[in-house]
Amino acid sequence: MTLDFAAILTPQYTQWMLSGAMTSLALFASAWVLAFLTASLLVAIGSAPFRPAQFTVATFVEYHRNIPMLVQIFVWYFAMPQLLPDAWTTWINAHNSEFIFALIALFLNSAAYMSEDMRSGLRSLPREQMEAGRALGLSYLQTMRDVLLPQAIRAALPPLINQSLALFKATSLAMAIGVAEMTYASRQVENETYRTFETFAIASAFYVTLSFAIMALGAWVDRRNQKAAGH
């Protein structure tokens, strides 16, 4: 069987795959921002000298780190609507419920991993910095936000880059609940054309290209960080 990329590079199939690529990027970007913000909040709460808060954060992290990502997506898509008020479910169903629930599952899972990376970075800092911040009149949250978390994030930059890469690749799992991202679109094209190799070769090229772009961006940020730190 000869290869025929022209069979899948028609305007219709190209549009499907471009649309899928844009959905993958939108899902990744939205999930990354929400995950980063949530992870920062988890670190601040989990580091507070309040055992119930520490237990709650630890439970959240352990759940998301020990349950397969696909199962988490299924829980949000199939199970959570049964627990939500009818008005909420109606609104979500009217606004692309597949994308919304996939987004929630992805960013919560990634936040759990990112928070652990940030927490490791936080542990590498001298404990006296918290005391110094409080002595200057800053509250606990202000000290975390303005003094400790920025340093913890810089210290945890390499693993955070790895988590960003993992999150991007995990967006492909959203196809399981019907999100029309790149893998879903590729499957559609393959079903229409029966050109399996060509279709998934293009999909693979998309994932490889974006993965290298994320790694390159992360390496650039890391170099700037080290230069700013005087290393």
C-alpha cells in the first residue's frame, strides 16, 4: 500500500484537523493557567500551620495522583452531573459540557502534581524567610504570595516544565468523552479515509512539534531565571 498524504489534505479534512489542533491548544492553555493558580493556592493552604487544611490538601493531592487521569475525566463527565443542581447541569450542557468537564479534570489533576513540585521548592527555602516576612508586618498570605511562592516557583521550574508537557499530552484523553481535539479529529479523518498511517503521522507531528516548543520555551525561561539569579 503506497502512502497518499494528498488523500487527507483536502480542505474538509484539513479543516477538521486544524480545528482539533486549536481545541487541543485551547484546552491545554486554559487547563495550565487554572492548574498553576490552583497549585499556588494549594501550597499556600497546605503550608499553613493548621492541620485540617493540611489534611484537606494532602487528600486532594493523593486522590489526583493515584487515580488514572482517564478515570478522573469519566468521573467528572458521567458522575458529577448527577450531583450538581439541575440549573448548573442545564447551563453546562448548553455550553459544551464535554470541553468544560475535560478542562476541570485536567486542571485539577495537573494542579495536584504542580503543587507538590512547588512544595518541594518551598521546602528548599530557609524557614527564617517566613519569620522575617511576619516581622515586617506582612500577613501569612502576603508573605507566601510576595516572598516565598515566587522563589519556590523558580526553584521548581524544571519539574513544572515537565508537568506542563505531561498536561499537553494528556489533552488527548479528552477524546474519550467526545471533545473534538486533535486525536478525536484524527480519528474522524481516519474513519473517513482509511489512511491510518498518514492521518496519525500528521497527528504525531503536531504533538511532537508542540512538545518540543513547550520544552524550548521552558528551557528559555529556565535560562533567564538562572541568569537573573546570577548563576
